[in-house]
Amino acid sequence: MAKANRVYKPKAPVKKNDRVEADIIDLTYQGMGVAKVEGFPLFVANALPGEKVLLTVTKVLKNYGFARIQEIVKVSPDRVELQDKLALTTGIAPMANLSYPAQLAWKQRQVRELFKKAQLRVAVAPTLGMDDPTHYRNKAQVPTQMVNGRLETGFYRRGSHKLIPTDSFYIQDENVDEAIRVTRDVLQDLGISAYDEETGKGLVRHVMARYGKATGQLMVVLVTAKERLPEKEAIVAALRERLSKMVSLVQNVNAKQTNVIMGQENHLLWGQPEIEDQLLGKAYLIGPNSFYQVNPSTTAKLYSLAKDLADLKPTDTVIDAYCGIGTIALTVADSVKKVLGVEVVEPAIEDAKKNAKLNGIWNADFVVADAPEQMHQWASEGKTADVVFVDPPRKGLTKDFIEAVGVMKPDRLVYVSCNPATLARDVKDLIEQGYEVDGRVQPVDQFPQTMHVEAVVKLVRK
């Protein structure tokens, strides 16, 4: 006999293949439209808020379902008709069907809602965008697959491992697109195979291209499953002939059964081991494994804004936590007395030191350490800072780091965030450590045509 207090969840109001008419009320973080049928959410590709659509239900799960559009009954005035639907199909550019002003407004609203959810009353400025929000990425890591007996490059259909061959990636710099196309053609002509992760056979896993927009230098990287590279000399000769901007050709070996793209073993096939780019007047050397922002145009806006917010003085000591290859530290070094950079990834610190030397900067020291641990160590040693810059990964700051800030008590903290959800959470915790938000939260569109948004905010000691 069933227990009297057992709660039975109501059955979903729709089933597979049902046809329903619904209003699209929001977008998910994957760029899918959200419709609700009797409170039950359906996620719909290529649907925009404000649209009324006729749907066919394709999948029903316990708490939500999926549907596809049969007809758009009422079209959003913000809809952009795309000639090439691959940007949406692959998920490369999930917001490409939404006008750019509407994208910027949506991102501002997301940041505002997340701070509201955290019960923080802050002003959120309009999102800083780009003049041309396409072809901005200076780097691409493109998977390969054997299709009809030959190596193809492209991106996977959203939610699958089926490769869709494509020549243009919409958000990548044209020089990057050209490098991927030409490399694919050369590999095809020479009969080089793509790696098959199910069988473990084949050779090339990914083709990567990096481009220095300020210098015009191009790097091509072949990520292979084995060290032996057939037709090595022919590959080098063909790519040198057809890619005039290429100054570096590298083979990266990743023999592990993993979804991590790059291995740690690099072999220089031709040219120089790194390319150079410039950001805010500083030069940076970029290797195959280096972390470097993929949109230098908005990165310059982001870091300029962070520097301005910090109100730097020539007597200031500055900490750049999660410093990567030193981009923020080197940007501000000329304006302050001392910069201390900390980063847990050792190769990144090696790059930071190299970049400091390249730019003739001698007042910046870089340490390989976990940022929260290093902050506590500095605090215990009595070291203080006037300004702390943080640019953490998506998971945000740890409680330990925030407590260390509370012990060190810098006057100003500038938070550069790639995840506004963790930004709002961390700002709340920093307020408990005696800080307050100074001015507005500024969203920055570092990744146009996608759902991602960066934000920067200044906090000061009360």
C-alpha cells in the first residue's frame, strides 16, 4: 500500500511529437529559446524572446523538454536572418540570429539579474561592444574527422560528436580561417588521416591557428596522436608556399585518450617557436600552449578600464592575482612602484617573466603558486598592497582568497570576471570583508555572438 505522505510529481503536459503553440520568454546560457507549456519548460533552437512559435516536441525529460520550430508565427524585430546557419547548428555563435544591440542589452540584463539574485543593489552599465562583432577571434582549435574517406575540419553539431565540415567559422579572424582551410587541403592532398577517438587509429586530432593581429604573424599547429608525422617535409613546403604570413609551424603531440586538446610535447617543424603580438603598447610572445586572450580588441578596452578604475599612483604596490602570462601586470607596471604577479600554472609564469624582459620591465616579480595560499603567505609576512587586480577562472575566487584580502586590506580591488554569477557571489563576500562597490559594474562583450560576458567592477575599503 502506498504511503499517505508520498508526493507524486505531475506528468509532463506534453509528449514527443506533440505540436504546440508557445511564446518564447527567455534564452538559456546555450542560446536556446525558452518556452513554457503549463509551466513546463521547452528549449528551442533558433528561437528568440518575444516570438510566438509553432513547435514540435522532440524530447521530453523529467523536468524539461526540447522542441523544434515548425513555424514562427510572430517574428522578433531583433531577429537577424543568417545566410549560413552553421554558426547556430554547431553552437559556434549561438546568438548570431539576434541583432547585436539586442545581444548587448541581453548581456547587461543577465549581469543585472545575477546581482539582483545575490541581493546586491548595484548599477550595471550598458555593455561595451565592438564596432564589428564578427571575425574577432585570433585563435582556433578545430577538430578533424574522416568524412567519406578523407580528412575534414569543422565543428561538431551541437550536442553530438558528428563533424560538420566548414570553411568559414564566422567569429574567427579571416587569417585564422584561411590557415585552417589551407592546412586541411594540404593534409587531404597528402593523404594524412584524422584521428578516430573510438578506434584510436589515425593521426591528426586538431588543427590550431594563432594570429597576431598587431604584427601579422601566423602560427599553425598540428595536434597529432603520435610523434611520427608522415610527409613532414612536404607539409612544411606546401604550407610555407601557401601561407605567406606563417612564421611558425609546430607539431604538438597528444597521445593520451582525453578530451584535452593540447599535449605538452611540441616539435618545431619550421620557423620560430613563438609568434609576437602587441596589447596596449606591450609586446607578448605566444607559444602553442600559451594562454592569451582571443579577442585583443575588447581585451584592450577591458584592461584599460581596469587600469583606470584602479586610480593608480606612482607609489602603489600592486598584486595581479591569477596573472596568467602577465597581461594586466605589464599593462600597469609603468604607472606604479611595484607589481607582484601570482599564477598556479608554471609555464604561464615563465611566459610572464619572458614578456617582462621583452618589454624592459624590471619592477614586476612573478611567483608560481596557488593564489589564495600566496595571498595568505604575503599577509603573514606583513606584505601589503595598495591595489589588487583579480582575473580568476570561471569558478571565481575561493573563500581563502577573499579572507586573505580581508587580512591584507588593500585600499582598492579591481575584479575582472569571465563569469558574472561567481562575480556577484564574490562581491557579496568581499562586502562582508569590509569593502563596497565603487561605481557601476561594467559588462564587456569579449565574445560577441555567444552567451558569454565579461564584467569589471571596482571595490574600495569602507
